[in-house]
Amino acid sequence: MIEYVIQGKIAVITGCSDEEREIILPETIDGVPVGKIESNSFNEMHNLHRVVFPKTVKVIGGYAFAGCKNLEEVVFSEGLEVIEDWAFISCNIANVELPDSVKSVGKNAFMGNECKIELDEFLLKKNSPKKEAKKNKIPMTIFPILLWDSVENITEEIIVDRMNYEAVQLKEVHKKTMLEEELDLPFMFDGDEFILAMFSKKPLGNFSLKTEEESSLKIGLYESDDPSFLHLQLEVFSAKESMGVVHFKAPYMESLEWDITDKIEIQNNGFYYFLKGKVNMECYGNANPESEFSFNIMEELVNRYATQEKNGLITDEQFAQFKEELAEIKLGLLVEFLKNINGSPVLRFFINLFQALMEDAEVNKEGIEAYISTTLEDIYNQLGDWDSLEEICFNMKAVRFLTDYTGLSLAELKEKYGVNLEENGEVLDEEGILFYRNAFSNLESNVSLYGDFIEKILIEMDTINKKYENMAYSE
């Protein structure tokens, strides 16, 4: 049963009974047109699968269908004008078509869905004819914050060279002769500081920073085939006049804000401006639902430094050192993550048995270490959606390797090392393992655990990137 109130000349929908699986809203109620869906009116309705909106509905309020995790289909009609912030967050919508009448889509309105909505193209079409790419009025680029105390050494030539270096790459991406994942652009993480360097023939002032319009439309969106990092643009203003944009990469986020915390001005045949900027993000990590348990987002940095090596900005030895250090970090994080997984007696047994064998002075550890190293690398690359996590946590292949390697049965391993494939003191057979596997998907703690580790991954990426990014500017 639909719930509503009459407000002036329209009926406002405020909710319905929790049992509804499909809602087909009428055009009128009591002879009054249905004009709006109230905020929070249908949120957390887990039985709801489909909603059809009539042509009379002009506004869908904020959080109106938030958390309707089984809502798969929404049918909008011509006449809809506004979808407010967070209206369909955390639903299960795979596809959606917005009518031409829509004038605005609020912040993160479809966040957490698999639907592909080209909101940037949609909103640009509404606001104006397609715009040409912004052209910078003055040379500008981003440098690592480590160079702040030596900005007097940054010349116009250096700024222009760096800007052209990035422009060549962007053209290659446009021509599809280079992957976007290979771009050597500055990486931004939450709380990072950076130098924005500019050169102008005329004096400038009253600087401000803002995420470029098209880039801002990518923030807070989930799309099923997105890469691990967004390629965005930062727009620079002087006295509210746009001076141009600089390009950067950043992890998926809910919001992005910029601050200018310091400024250095140098006059030398023109005006050099060095802004110390700071970026603040509310991050939620990898937005790709096919990679919600992925650890290999670190490869984005490998691609960056591979491009630097290719272009002679760092040496082969520096690149090899970077990869070696990153490999230790990524596998260390993966092992820590696996040790904290809940609800998998198979994984816990393997970890306990491996540790026991490594402490046994009589065991030849070389073969075990080689196997573990290869297995971890495979897990690092295979982890993606929930099914991949479940498969890894209940795969008996690794257990069989250890029993074959030692030549001991499970019973003999228990007697020798005190470890067994059991839960709550009960030895698990295939049926018992299947029971825990079926229950595994209901453990929300593992989803939260991955969220914590995404943050750890990004922190480690930020740390190693800060360490190596300055090499391209050293003698």
C-alpha cells in the first residue's frame, strides 16, 4: 500500500508497506498528480525489486531508495527533473536510462550500483554544447612536495618540459597507442601535499583550486569496468579566472577538497608562482564491484614507474629496486589480511600448519617457501569479487601440497604438530567444510576487514610513491 501526503497541488509519496516487491506508482492520487518522492521514503526496503515512476514525478528526494539492496530495476518517465543526493545509494541497479527531461543528478545518487551512467556526458549535454578540452593560458604543472625548499631552481623550461611530457602521453592515450593505466601522472592520496608550479608574463593573484567540472562528475561513482584509479584534472584560478588544468590520478573517493597552504612568488623575466597545495579526500577504495577484494591495485604504481624507466627518467636499477620493495609490501599486506579472515577453517588450518612446519628444524623449508611464494603471488592476482575470496579460503589444494610434501596424513600431522582441520574441537569432513563455506558469504566482518586493508594499501602506496617520485627530478 502506497503512503502519501498532499502538499499544495501535488501528492508526495512517503513510503509503502515493507512486503512490496514491485511498485508501479500512479500518475494521480485522489485526483492530484503524484509530483515527488519524499526523502528517505523507501530506504532499506530489502524486498523491493522494481519501481516504475509516472511522468508526473518531477523530484526523487535524497536517500529515497537508499539501501534497497535488491532493487534491480528503475523505470523513469519523461518529466522527471531532479534526482537528489544519495537517492539510490547501495541498491543493485544494473542498467538505467535517464530521460531527457532530467536537469540535475545529485551527489553520489547511484553510488554502490553496477549501472553505467554517463553522468558527465549527460550533464554536459544539458548545460551546453560539447566543450573543447580546456587549454592552459600559462605553463603549469605539479611537482613533488619534497622540492618545496628548492623551487628557485625550477625554471620556465622545466615547467614547460614537464607539461609537454604529460601532454605527449595524453595524446598517445587518445590515439589508443598507450593505456591510461600507464600514464606517468602525479598520484594524489588523502592528505597529500604537492607543489603547483606556474609561470606568467603578467602578475597573478588570489589563487584558488577546484576539481575540473568533468572530473568532478566521476567522483563517488561505481562503474563495473572502471580501473583502480581515476584520471582527474585540477583547475587553477586567478581572481576567479581559469588559468588551466593539471592532470593527476587518485583512488576512488566520495569527496575531494583542495587547500592552498603556502605560496612563493619569484620575479625573473616574468612571474613564477609556487603554490603549496593539499588535497583532502573521503576515500572508499576500489569502486569496481568485480574487484571488491582486489589487492593488485598496487600495479598502478608499477605502470607509472615503468613509463618513467621507458622514458629514461629513472634507471633500470631504480625501477628494479622499486618493484622489489613493492613486492615485499604487497605480499606482507596480503598475508596479514588472510590471517585475519573469519569463518574459514581450511585457511586457518593451512596457516597454522605452515607456521608449524617452518618452526620444525627437521623439515626442508626450501620447497615450502617456494610454493608459498608462488601461491601468494597467484592469490594476489586472483583476488577480486566475493567468489574469488571464497574459492581461495576453501581451496584444499594448498593443504594437499603440505600433506604430500611431508608424507603425513592429517591425523599424523595433528599428532606431530598439534594442528588439525577442525572447528570447535570437531574434525571436519567434506560435509563440514561445505557447511562453513555456505555460511561464509554471510560474514560481514570480512567485508569490513577488506575496507580496512584498502586503506592500508593506499597508505603504503602513498608512502612508497613519495619515496620514489622525487627520483625523476634528481640529477
